[in-house]
Amino acid sequence: MRTPHRIALAVTTLLLSAGLSAANPNAPHLVLRSTYNTGLGASGAEVISIRHDGIAAVSNVAGSVDILDLSNPLEPELLRRVVVDTTAGTPNSVALHPHHDYFLVVTGTAGNPGAVAAYRISDGALLDSAAVGIQPDSVAIAPNGQYAVVANEAEGTGIGANGGAGSLSIVSLTSFNGVVPRQLVVTTLALSSLAGIPGVSSGRTDDAARLPIDNTPATLEPEGVAFTGDSRFAYVTLQENNAVIRLNLRTLEMDVVGLGQVSHLADVTVNGVYQPVSTLIAFREPDGIVLDQTGRFFVTADEGDTRTATGSGGPRGGRTVSVFDARTGAFVADTGSQLDDAAAAAGLYDDLRSNRGGSEPEGLDLTQHRGETLVAVALERANAVALIDLTNPAAPTVIDITPVGIGPETVKFFRRGSRLFVASANEVSGTVSILEVVF
């Protein structure tokens, strides 16, 4: 269990909290409204997907997907638990189709080809399954419902074993409606070497295999997937490689941008006190990704997941949420030390992670509400969700933070009437936290 250190933060917390509140006392804030418990502990609630009608799907490592009714966010209701086929491995991600009566779930293990399967939402029936690349980590369905993209991470299987080449699998859903029997049609795309592209990782080793990340196909590890609003492009993070792929879903052509490094003050010393006095210069190593609804920019959660070139532990990841121009890949801005500052202000910062990744931003989501652009981000090691005002993309501002379950992995905004909520899937406690964004 990852328990934050709170006692030694007393003086710093008061100062930081006063500054956070005084910056904009009228800013929206998060209020915990309810909690759904899978009852599976650390084998439950890794990824959550939510539709406009309040139906949600939660993937459980235990080998199932929970279908929830969030039409009343104050009382989440389990509609059914769908036991999935684990022949290819454990469930790693789930995505609800935006229109039809089915969801996609990807299963897999390190070093082995995985599978994507479609199950009916209404009764849990298996509709079809198909092979994808090595160890699928995430799946997302385009807004128009015509394609899904699977990020096949292919992480190391052990020290000295790189796990194989990462890849992307494209699932055609144009004729798959969940009613008439159809086969899932999958095209898996190999990835080219990123060696020599400016801004990608260098001097780092894979955290599992302890092998140098040289950005050749065997060390490429796709992670998160997001789409433009018109469903034309998919953006995919390569966490260990510090890069983002833009995939044209019409032509299957790919562009790659390296995300460069952060430079901001951070606490990098484990001493029981939050002291952001050292300059952290580190590759961002993004995990989650999301796009602005207009397609102007993409936003990454910069968790970090590598080691130094010698294989020892040390500071990793940006500890930031970063903004990039979606067309050119040009850096716009990041949150600097704000996420860790906010966690410390709330007494949630885990000082034991200071020499590693700090609060570790993981999954994130973005929405427009009441004229403001908001981002919610899961802070895995702070056991919290932070709210960011991104109305001005050049000045992302952390405006609130609140504790949730243990080990939040993914977050999703959803609306019920005029009210805005955030759901957080907490993989260590096996719970889903429902928070309201209150203005």
C-alpha cells in the first residue's frame, strides 16, 4: 500500500494551501460524491470508459469487466459483471462503443501476442475476438465509432528480455454493430525506428528489462491513445521513448514528435519534508493523452517509467501535464512543479517517491464546461485527482486536488444534466471514485 507521508509537511502545507486557494477563490473545485467498490482489491478498477448515456465499463485485472449505471452519480449501480476470456492474458483496458450495444476489451501478457474481444453490453455475450500485437495496453474507439486503436506496449518480460516490438492495431468497426454476427477485422502496424528524432529518450534504460532504450522497434512501447474530434487522427504516447505518434486513420501514415525535457523545481530527496529546491531536468515520458475538442492541441500526463543508463533508480518523468500544438508538435507549456505543490498542500505528497517520479501523473481527460477548458489528471502516488484550468493553453493552472482511492489509473469526465462529474478508476483499492466539479 502506498501511504503518503503527511506529518512532516505541516508548515509547508499551510503555506502552499493558502497560496492555492488565494490564487482564484472562485475557481471550480472537486467534491467526492460517491464510491463504487469492485470488491476485487488490487485486481479491480484499472481503466474506466463512460458513454453519454451514463453507462460505464470498468476493466478488472481479475478477468472481468463491470458494467455500471452512473445515471445517478450519487449511487453508482452495478448492472452486470462480464467474465472475459483470459486465454491471451488479463484484461488491460476497455472501451465502450459510443453508439452500439458492445464494448471492446484487450487482454494480454508481456512478451506474447494479445487479443481484442467484443462483448454485448446488455447481456455480456461474447460477439467475436481477434489477435492483436504483443501485450496490448490500451484500447480506444474513435468518436464516430468506425475504428478502434490498440496500443501494443510489448514491455520487457524480465531483466535482459525486451519483450518484442511495440505496435499499433487498427480495428475496423464500420460494419460491426453488435447485432448482426460479424468478425472483428484487425490490421496491426509495425513501427519504424525513432532513433535520431529530436526530443526522444536517450541515456535511459527500460524499467523492466534494464536494457538501453535505443528507440529501435524492440524498445518502442506504445501506451495511451486519443482521437481528434473528427476521428481522422489518433495520437498515441510512447512512454519510455518520450514521443507521440500521430496516425492518419485514412491512410495509416504516421508522424512522430519527440517531447523533449522538462525543467522545473522539484523535491528529489527522500527526507520526510516537501522541499522543491532542486532543478529537475528530465524527459517527460508521457502516459495518458487527450486532445482539445477543436483539435488545436494535445495534452499529456508525464509519469515516467525508465531508469538511468547505469540501471540504477533515480528521478524520472516530467511530473507534469504538458501541452503541445497538435498540428506541428511544438511545445506550448507545462504545469512545472504545480502538481507536486498541490499534493503537498493537501497533505497528499508521498515523499518516498521524491527521488523517483513524485506524484506520478497517469491518466487524464479534458472537457469544456461553462466557457472553461478543464483537465482532470490521476496522480497515482498521491492517491488523488487534480483539476487543471487549461482555458489558456499557454498557462495551465492547477486549481484543485482531492483524495480518491488508492492508485488512481484513469479518469473520465461525464455529465448528468447540467452537472459535471469525474470518475476515477483506482487500481490498488479496486474502487471507482465519483467526484463533482463544483463552480
